[in-house]
Amino acid sequence: MKVIWTDQALVRLAEIQDFIARANPDAAERLVDRIVERGEGLSKFPEMGRMVPELPGTGIREIIEGHYRIVYRVQAKVVQVLTVFEGHRQFPLEDVVK
């Protein structure tokens, strides 16, 4: 399966990197690399994530990398990464429900 990162997910990744880079640019780059690698791993195991508890019955799933939630949907032969956010924050419904 192909993994596609939405514009929204890429914006969120950039925000995460910018925030962490203020204190430690190297750590920021490593974290974003881990998040992307984890997301790309969905190409082989798209059903590995749990259903998002805030969105029951939608088929939207998530996997966790460190403190970050990678939210995605499986469609035909594509995994679409919808957003990424720090897990202690409120779920950004506006990122996934349009």
C-alpha cells in the first residue's frame, strides 16, 4: 500500500519540529524522522493501529510514536495520514473531519 501524508499532517509535523528545535534542533529532526518512519511502516501493516476512540465508527485509526498520535485512514490501496499531534493535547477534530 502507498502512504500519503495530507497537507495538514505535513503542517503538523513542521510545527512539531519547529517547537522542539527551539530547544534542541537535533532532537527535533530525530523525532520527526521517527514519526515519518512509523507512518511509512503502515504501507506493510495498515490495520496495525487502533481505532481512534474519539471517532467511533469512522474507520479512522492511529498509531503512537513516543508521545505523538499519528492519525490515518485506509482507503482502497492507500493509507492517508491525516494528522499528527502530541497525545496530551485535545484531539484536533478539525484536522480529520471536513
